Amino acid sequence: MILPVYLYGQPVLRQKAEEVPADYPNLKQLVADMFETMYRAEGVGLAAPQVGLSLRLLVIDADVVKDDFPECKGFKRTMVNPVFLERSPEEVSMEEGCLSLPGVHEKVARSTRIRVRYFDEEMKEHEEVIEGWAARVVQH
């Protein structure tokens, strides 16, 4: 199901997102709906607050940019309750867009390497180091 994408100015986009409990009802369906919404909007990442839910949940599929950013080949993730464990001090400034700010692109500085811990939609814990453009998407 395609969900509405909340635009800049909606209060949910400014709220501190809450942890997703392990027994969150219909989590897998929400994740599937978020991927479907993201694909329809031609995005590479979508966070739950962007669909009106103040939850620490995001979906990413950066494979579409693999020709320009090889580290994104097959980079598809569901991240529940992500926590940044490390961020490299080295940053790169690049132009970014956002589904909640359609038509707006601005340069944003982001760490080039991160280490993140998160759960997937099965609530299995993961920890990984992510670099380059894939790290930028996760930080967005």
C-alpha cells in the first residue's frame, strides 16, 4: 500500500522518533508499504516519520545508483532502531534531495564512513561499517 509522504512543516518530522518495540504489530507489512512508497516516489531511502509515524525505522535501496557509486550495489536495508556507533571525522559535502522536500536540493556534509547497529524487520541485530554514498543515505 502506498503511504502518504509527509512534507516539510508537518510536526511529525520535527519530533524525536521513538524506539520500535520488538512486538510492534504488523512491522513486516509496514516495511513492505514503506518500500513500495519509496519506490513510487523514486527515492533511495525513507524514514517512518516521513510517512507520519514517529518511529526509529528506515528503509533503503540504493542499488539504483550502483553505476555511479559501486558501494551501493545490492545495498538494500531495513533499519529498525539504528544507532551510530562511530562516524569518521572525514566529511564530504554533496548535493542531496529529500522526499519530504520535493524539488529542493542542497549541499550537505556527511561522514564518509560510519559504524551502525540496527535490527532488521525480523528483529535480528546487525552491526556493520558502511562507507561512501551508502553511508550518506543511512545518515540522511
